[in-house]
Amino acid sequence: MVSKRDFLRGAALGAVAAPVLGAIGPRPAAAQAPGGATPRPAAAPARPGFFKAKDIAEAGFVYGLPIVMNYGVLYDFVIDRNSGQWKAPFNTLHNEARVFTWRDTSIVTPNSDTPYSMVWLDLRAEPMVLSVPAVDPERYFSVQLCDGNTFNYGYAGSRTTGSAAADVMAVGPHWTGPRPAGISRVFRSSTEFSLAIFRTQLFDPADMDKVKAVQAGYRAQPLSAYLKQPAPPAAPAIDFPRFDKERVKTDFFAYLDFALRFAPALPEEREIREKLATIGIGPGKTFAFEDLSVEDKLEVAIGMKEGQRKVEEAVKSLGRDIDGWRVGSPFGDAAFFHGDWLRRAAAAQAGIFGNDAEEAMYPATRVDQTGEALDGARHSYTLTFPAGQLPPVNAFWSVTMYDGRTQLLIRNPIDRYLINSPMLPSLKTNPDGSLTLHIQHRSPGPDREANWLPAPDGPMYIVMRLYWPKTEAPSILPAGAGTWRPPGLVRVS
């Protein structure tokens, strides 16, 4: 299974040589109209010139990266039943009565705290109603709505709608109509397809049956079914272009071209959309990389490579540096990004589908408190929370380990991918009341193994998750300027 981290690096770096050598695969089905019919080729745009085209490709890559990443996940989860990651068809809720492990590779930096329930929404024909049951107030849960632009456009759950049962509605960009009786909130997606992510807190392995009971109460249904009315005509069938790592190297902009057909331009998108149209990308266009001249292919490849470099640099500077941790808030809705496409791309590469700061904060690090890169092959580390200074949250917190190269969970001998606050009763505290986590590749020994977070035999990437962070002091909010600071990692060998 292809990881999206591989795609991120290969998309730009691998695109440079392939176009010049002519190693281009067949054109994907992105050239087909949403209904499956092949459109009449549009007139070729006037060539904007070498440096101009390079700049457009660079800007287009930064703008389009989260959109193409989102499409890759959609394709794996909804379209390709042989992907190894397939979940369910559109508008069909899929419950996972487990947490993510090293076997899950479609999403970078996956959460292993909360069993997921997901439904990919096709909002073209009519809205979808999402229902949650009454949930024990002690158990955190949330429903995050994230559209094809990777904008978080709505929430339900413990923080927003409370623990009582609730019905909310997701609508497409073109929908008009009143809010039906019984619907507490209406959320508008900026794209025709979007994702609803349900997260349900798991206290310990023995708690899974209770999580299943909560998941059994989640519902996703078309508005017509909710109202017990006849369904409107179905939306046209779509021939979704096959997504894979090799194809995206050369056909990145063809995927973007396809995805934009279901994403009406927002006011802040008009400038970048107009630029993309000059190289044949956008609704009504028929961008095909293999149809470009060798010179044009080189321009596009150079622009993509520079765009990727800028994104990677932006990831490093997300938030504020606090003892080696990057503490910030890179996720939000369209108003939050307000046309800052580099920030949006950096957020997606750091961990696509992340929550707003009010729902969860994600301090992340690749270095110890001295700034030296974390390396499980060479060193062991400790992370110590002083007495009374655990992460301040209304729900729960965790510290999760990832492979530093892929940003995926790592296989380890005790099948432990994180340490979180529900585990506190089984963790050992120090005589002064502080809590020390032992972060290393090999076991620290039987007396310390309860507090062991297994590390890869190489580079590490560590992410804290603070669900529903407290707003009163001490707090990690506002992001990067709160009164609570994550402690730095200490190298011990």
C-alpha cells in the first residue's frame, strides 16, 4: 500500500527526470466529465512563458497539495476496493472497532487514541444528516466535518453539541433550503464531496464493547430518508481516476484538475484559479501532462519541486518552538486560512485532517530539548512531566510515536503506539510525583517498561494530542502563547 508520505516526496522530486525521459504513463480518467462522458478538448491555453509557467506550477502545487492528498485518501477509502484501506461506499457510515496501527498507511500521522467512524459524503443530490446518540459525559467524542479543500467546516460532539443526542446536517456548496425541524445545526461544505470523522474515546482495551455501543448509535442518512420523503434524482455517475504513487508524479495537476470540478471557487481562490487556467487546469479544462512539450514538462517539474521545498520548509516553521516542540494551530475553516495556501499545504503535510485548536492541539517534535534530531538508533530519551503539570485538558491527552521518515505508526514488540492519560493508573510516577516516559528503541527493562514508548530504529517524529484543551490557565491556548508549555525531551544515552 502506498503511503502518502511517499507521495509527498515523490511528487516533486520524482517528477524532474521522468518528463525529460518521456517515462509518462497513460492519461488518467481525470479527462472525463463528472458524468463519465469524455468532453470535447478545450482550446490549448496560450503558453505563458518559461518562468511564468514555472511560477504558476509552483503556486499551483502549493495550492493543490492538500486537495490532491485528500483525493488520494478518498480513492483508497471509497473507490478502490482492492486498496487494502477501503472502508465503504459514499454516504455509508463505517465503524472501526479498533484503533489505528502500523498497518494503516493511507493517512500520515494517524491517531491511535480513538476508534474511528467515517463516512465520505456525496452532497451533490441532497444534504446528509448525521446523528449521534446520548453519550456518557465522561466519554469524549466528536464529529469533524472536513471538505475536499481540507477546511474544517463543522463540529458536533462533547465540546460543541454536548453529550445529548443530536442531529446535524451537512450540505453542499449549491444547496438552498430551510433548516428542517429536528436539525440542530447546518454546516456547508465548500466542495461536493467531504468527510465526516467520528472519534470515540477508548479508555482501555476492555472498554471496546462500550465504544461499539456508542458507534452503533451513530447514523448517516440522506435528508429525504430523514424526512421520510421521496429521494431526489441521483447525481450522475463519475469515473474516478485511479490514484497511485507513480501516476501522481507526472499527473499531479490532472488530479487537481479533476478535484476542482467539484469545488466551486471561493472569493479568495479566484486569483490562483485564474493562474491555473492559463496552463489548462480547472473546471472545463483538460490538462494532460503527457500532451505537453518536453520544455513545458520541465517547467512544470521545476515548479513542483520548488513548491514541495517551500511546503517542507513551512512545516518546520509551523507554530512556535517551545523546548523543541512546535506548538501552533495550523488547522481550521476557510476563514481561518483566508487564502494562505502555503499554511494549508504545510498543515496537510504535517497531518492531514487535523482538528481546530479548540478541539485538539498537536505539539510535535523531531528534536530533543537541545535541538538535536531524535534518533532511536543512537540514543534513548526521557520525557518528564513535573508533578501537577500534566497536559491541561477537558477530555484526555496522549503522546504518540511515528517513524520520522514516513510519519506512520511503527511496528514494535509490545504493540504500543502511544501513552495517554487513560493509562495513568498503570504508569509509574517518581517519588516527587512527576511522570517520566522512557522513549527508546529497545525495552528499558521490566521495572520501567510500563512507561516505555517504543521508538523506531532511526529518526522519530513525536506528536502530543490534547483533546478539548482547557481555556483557563494553565492552558496551551492560545496556540503557541499559552501558560502551559510541553517539557522537552532529554537525551540519556
